[in-house]
Amino acid sequence: MIPSISLRRFIISWFLFMLIVNALQAQKNKVINSLPEKFCISANEFILAKMINDYRRQNDLPVIPLSKSLFFVALSHVQDLAQNRPDSNKCGLQSWSDKGEWKPCCYIKEQGKTSCMNDKPNELTGYKGKGYEMIYWGSEEVVPSDAIEVWKSTTLTNEMLINQGKWKTKIWKSMGVGLLDGYASVWFGDGKDQQKGIRLCQNDSLVEPLAASIDILPVKKTDQSGNHFFLITGSFKTRKQAEVQVAAHIKQGFHDAMVVEKDKVFRIAVSSYSSQEEAQKALNKLYSRFKGIWIMQN
């Protein structure tokens, strides 16, 4: 039996309608495999990532390679949290709104459905691996030391930082950080990142993926087994004041800048060396740039 003209028109119209719907859905749920060409990270994001790796080194754990993809995911999420507040009603901080190029989702920890979090790196960047996120939120603009101190003092997040508890068998192969307003997000990944070229926004310099320089180093007064010689450019009474100066040095291209704490004084070091001879050579080169720079031995 041959369908009537009206029925055939209906079938064709329905077919075209479904094509349009599927195309729109595919556009909404598309996977973004390439990052924005001008994507970069802030000095404070770099500092927080280095603080995490320093904490792991203090616990005899390997540093986590920095990931351009996970930095992008972390920044995208803190922007969504700050601007759109998807963490409403029963939805947790790991939730995503419907106002971006990603699948919106409500993360409810008690339900055990973690795909909202685990799949976001692959969805946004094509990252081959699952992602795991920790979030800090405060009423004031976040600084790196505040976020990491809260994470270290909380059992669940501390175990995630240093692979204890349920994270003991996990191997973090990638890490990225995002900071905005009162939010700090760190993403750990169980896969290697194929994206290359992490750049600092302030000076467009490249960051080493295995950046593991220490930012906050309590100097051991009696430790003579592994001497360090630090090039000191200034001193402060509080850690926060010192971190501001470290961020300024990193913006200037001194990626190994750190805070060295000794006798309740927070000193700024642009670099450290294993021998006094190496430190002196570096000091001679930097003396004209940093008046009063001096060498401190631990």
C-alpha cells in the first residue's frame, strides 16, 4: 500500500526535524579537543601547584606533572562556580551549570555518581583519563597558602593530596589548578596529558611540566646533611606578604622563587643551590637587578 501524500510529507518533515534536533544536541555536547591558543595560567595558580608538589615531596611521594588540560578544566570550573553558582539546593561544588560548552550536571556525593566530575576533562579537552577534583571556597579572594592549609588539615582532602586512605593505590599522572575570587580548584588525573606548552599569563614564559620547586620551606636549624644556599632578596613578617613577592618574582620569569621560613621570618629566595660557589656565581649575575641580595645557608 502506497502512503498518501500527506503521510509522506509528515514522515519527511519528522525525519528533517530529528536531524536538526540531533545536530543541535551534538553541538551542545561536543568534545573540545584543542585548548584556546592564548590559554595561560596565573602566577598564583602555578604557586599552588608547586605547593602541592612540595607537600608530596615532604611525604616522600613523587611530584605530579603539571597538565595544561587540567589547568584549563580547573579554571573553567571556578569561573562557572563564581559566575553561575551551580552548587545550589542538593548539588555540590563539583556540579556544572547549563551556561557553558559542557554537559550540565548536579553532583551529589551521597549518590555515588561521579561521572559528573570524572568525565569533565575528557569532555572539555579530550584528556585521556579520569579527573578527580578538590575545591576550596572562602568569602575572600583565595591565596594559595589558605587553600592548601585547609586541604592538609581535612582528612578526606589530605588523603587525596598524599595518596592515603582510599587513594592509596591511585597514581596521579597529571595535575592542574584554577583560582578565581574565593574559589580554588585542583584536578588530579590518572592519565598522562598530551597537551604541551603551559604558559604564565604575566610574561608568556613556558612552565616546566615537572615543576617541583619548593615555595614554603621550613629550614631545619640542625640539618647539616643536605645544605642549601639560598639567594635572598627580601624578608617579611607574614607568609601572605611573602607570597605576594614570590608571585611577583615568578611573573618576572624566576619560576623557582620560593619562601624560606626561618626563625619566624619569611624570606624570599629567587633560587637555591647545593654549593656556595654556585650560589655566588648566580649572585654576581643578579646583583645589579636585586640590590642587597645575599646568600643564606640552612
